Amino acid sequence: MIRFSKQQLKIPQLQRPVYLVTAGQSKFDRAIVDRRTEELCIDAFTMAASLLNLSPAELKRYIHSCYYGHFADHFGDQLLGEAVIHDRLGLDPLGNVGIKTGGATGGSALWEGLKAVASGYSDCVLVMGWERMDEVPTDEGNFLISCAADKDWESPLGHIYTGYYAVMAQRYWQIFGKSEDSFRRTLAEIAVKHHRYARFNPFAQAPMDITVDDVLNSPVVAYPLRALDCCLMSVGAACAVLCDENTADALTAGSPNKPLRMWVAAGSHTLRPADRLDMKIPLLPNEEEGQYDDLAERFPGGDRYPGFTGFLAARMAAYYGYGMSGITDPSEDLDVVELHDAFTISDVQTYEDIGIRPYGYGRDYVESGDCYHTNPYTNEPGKLPSNLSGGLIGCMHAVGATGIMQTFEIATHIWNRWEELHGDQALWHRFDRQKPADWTSLQVTGARRGLAISHAGVGSHVTATILMDPDHLIR
Amino acid sequence: MSTFGQVFVKNNKYKPQGSFHHLTPNTPIRDADNDWKLLGVTNPRDMTYIHSYGGEAVFFESLSKKRLMATRCDSPDCDSRGTVYMPFRIHCPDCLCRNSIIDITDTAKTTATIHTFMVCERSGAFNLLEKPIKFINIEFKGVDTILMSYLAVGEPRFGQKVLPVFRTLEPTYTILDLSWVVDGTAESDLPQGFSF
Ligand SMILES: [Zn+2]
């Protein structure tokens, strides 16, 4: 039983406000055969400078320390890869540090960069993440990813991470999905949505025009999860520049980018789901004491928390992040989100962990149409559009870069630059990709606030990154 | 022909024997669509790691002796006193005292049921299990955590009673020495090398 002390439940405090001023990313793909990782990082940094109408050299003059997210040394076969990238970006002799928390590495790198600015250590920091997953064949890649499970107790069982999520999918489907085919179709709808949105994103690796039946007929990886329920294996880089208020004003003076207020919070839970002891559900501000007392009556078998159906780490990241930024109800207070859709099932679990829907009712976020850019049932704007980038299923999962890619995407909506940055014909051409004839702008009209969730392991680390237009703060 | 790398410990030092790595030459990667221009190079490598089980060694040794060992916090002042851990945890996560080691073989034989499961059609490289792999997560009466393992015989479903089986013939001293079969499976149907 986990019990929290008052000290542990303290809402994190920043010493001063932190702003995101720009971000950038490279092309994402399964393999990038003719470019080194440093070339991709330079692409991302050059883009970040260009959004401020600055040259890379001009932007570099402001940077004081650097936070690098790169998860898997064994994929890249290069220890101290941070030193290589830092050198090639020409940022020596500034202090830098590597951060690795599995799939949450990008979010954790933002967390560290934020704290450096908030504390006053630096007035401007670079957060850069990358991953290079094309240096081994796919089955060896799956082996390397499975090394992020417990090597003595879990990895030898299949050496495939999808399996560790499939047991959660099975449990969730039977308990909260009541074993209904309609629930399985809702999971598949998430994959359809994310591959479809990827069609409008020139950076994205897996644009597809598919149907629910295509997902349900795709090869089984680990039943009930199929190939199209799973995230991608990717190569690419993404970066963000974080500043204090004065530096943010100076850096954005000649650019359409408005400095965005930023908060990042983090939570954790055991690497092995096996070790998760039963506990009382910690509540978010939009939930009421006692509302889960009869959960097991509504969903027989749903009495164990977080068991194999919830992620405590995500709930804690949301608890801290909402407390820091004043969010009381994510569906009302936020305009756009990017969630860590490693698998269709974990996307649904996360809707509940972060309070978009109560536990047991995550499917309704999809079935209501609220998660779409345009609600397919009403043709009105979706209430809280999610993963318009295509997410990890449609856009990429270049692990160390993922949380930063999500943040880039959220920021482009709040800057009202999504259409400009994703519709640019020259960019499609440079990435050797065909802009679809039915290309549609996914700009969320009037977006003021957004959230990105970065998630590792089977929920071992989760971060919540929150961005707000400073003229639309909640408090 | 070199022998597989093996290790024993003498005077508190690892003593590796046999071949721990194999030399394979690098080869160029060329672009078949672009005049066979050089793009990169392969870096082959074959290594054997030397890994200590530390305080969990007793768990892995016990499997080959048909015993399933768990741990329990018996620390008098700990809020988690009496919590039973399977997977085996060396220390209590609450008070950090060293847990007591307990034998739960009989509990497993009488109370193990499937909490959740999945059937895996693909595995990563280097995996030794035959596909499809039936992962099962197992609840035990009086145990506070849920063990992940694999079902060797039978079909998984929630609540299905299962029995542990142990690899007693040529044990690997890994978690793969423990498997499970549905209740009612005959000894003659166990996978080769395993017994109840
Ligand atoms: Zn204890």
C-alpha cells in the first residue's frame, strides 16, 4: 500500500517563470541511411533558430547550458553521445548533461532544462533529444527495447515490449471494456486516427489511410495487440529552447513566436508491473472523494489499483503539473494535447490517468469524438483534440526526441503556426515526401493551452509538460 | 572451435574460461540505387556478459530444486510488515530492511490463478521460447504482488487455476526454468525437462 506524506504531495514550486520560445525537429523515419545523428540534431536546431528569424549562431549566443535526451546507448553503439552532439552543435565549453528515462526521456530532458531556468542557474537552455534505432535489424531492435524491462524477471519472456502491454490490454479489455468487440474497435479507431493525422504532417514517418478493419486484420504481435496497435521505431531529433522572461522577450522580438509559459512535472512507478501494490486511487482536482468506491461494482474485477489497467506515474505527473499551472479540469482548461500512444491501449489508459475521463470510461473520449480535430459526429471542432501530429503510432517514436516532438507540436498550435510549418510545400519536398492532395490544416483554432505526456517502460516514468499563452493563464 | 564462455568465482574474482567474443570483419554498406556509393559499414560483435544475481541467487537456484521462493518484510516497526513479494524482492521497499526468504511452493500449487495474460506471436532476437508464447500474470493467495511467467500447457483465461512446473533437467538458472500448466495437466504432458 502506497501512502503519501504531506511533503511528498507538495505542489512543486518554480523560483521564477519559465518560457518556451522556440522548438524544431528533423525528419522522422524508420531509417535515415545518408545522415548521421548530428546532422539531424543540426536540422532541428536550425529550424528552431529559423522560427525566431535568427541564424543558428545568433541563437547559440544566448544558450548557457544544455540538456540532452538520448535513451538507448546500445542502439546507437556510442557512449557519451551527448558529447558528440554538443561538440557538433558548437556549444563547448558550456555545461551539458545526458538524461535517460526510457520513452519519457524527451519529457525528462525538458523537466531538467525547466528546473535550470527556474532556479536561475541559466537564463536560456537548449533541450535536445534524439534516437537512432536503425543501426540494428527490427528483431534485434525489439530485443534491445526489451532490455528496458527487468532483465532477470521479464525480458527473457519474449524479449518484446508489446507483450508487456498486451497483458494490460487483455485485463483492461475484459474488465473495463467488458470484453466487447466495440471496445476493441475503439482501440483500432485510435490507430486509424493517428495514422490519418500523420498524412498531414511532413515530419511523420507512417502516414496511412486505413480503416478499423485494417487494424483488426493486421498481424498479431502479442494478442490482443496487433501490428497497427503499436508505435513506430524511428530515427530523428527534436529540440526546444527555454528561457527566463527577459531573455524570452529579447529572443522573440523579431518573430511571430510568443513566449509560452511552461511547466513540467514528473511521476514514477515500479519498472515491473508485477510489483505494483494495491492502493487507493489518488484524486485529481476534477474528481470527488468516494467517486471510485463502487468501481468494482460497475466493472467487476476493477478493484485493484493501479493493477494492470492504470498508470500511477501518469496520475502523479498530472497531479503535480495541474497543481503547478492551475488546471482543475483538463477537458475544460486545455485546447490540445499530445499523449504517449505507445500502444492503442496505453492511450486509453492515459485518458483516465490524467483526468480527461474518469477511470473506467476512457473509451468515451474517442467514442464521443472529443479527441478529434473535427468531431466526426457533429462536424464541430473536437472538444480536446489529441495527437494531431500522428503521435507515436503515426508520426514517430525516436525515443529521446518524442517528448520534445510533442511539445513542438503543442507550441505550433498556440503560436498559430501549425499550418505554416506543416503545410510548407518546400519542406515536403526537402523530406522527399508527397504532400497529399487532400491535405488539411489541423491548426486548433484559438489554441491557448496544451499538454504533452511523455511515458516510459510500462509506466515507470511519466512527465506532464504544460504550455500556456501568457495572456491566457489560469491564475 | 572455441568453447562457450564460462565463468566461475575463486578468491572473490571472476575466472572466465573459453571464448567470450568472436571476431567478424566489418563490411561496407553501399547504395544499390546510387552507383554503389559508400553509405556506411557493419560493426559485428558477439559478447557474453557476466551477471551476478546477488541476493536473488537463491531464487534462481531453488527453481531447479522445484521450490518457489518469495520474500516477506518481518521488520517489527515497518508499515509494510507482513507484505509478501513474488517477484522476490531482496529488501522491503518501505523500510529497506532485508526481507525474510520464504518458500511459497505449496501456496503456488494450491492457490495460483491467472490475473491476466496474452499470446505473443512475435519475439525479439535472441529469445529462447517457442512461439506462440503465452504470457501469464499470476496471483497467489497471501501474496501481495503478481508474478509474470509463461504457460507451457493449456489455454489461459482470467481466474484459471495453474500449477508451477520446474526445469530440473539441464536447468538454465534463469526465469525460464519456471513455467506453469493448467490444473489437471498430466505429468506426461509436461515440456521436456520439466517436472511438477
Ligand atoms: Zn519493511
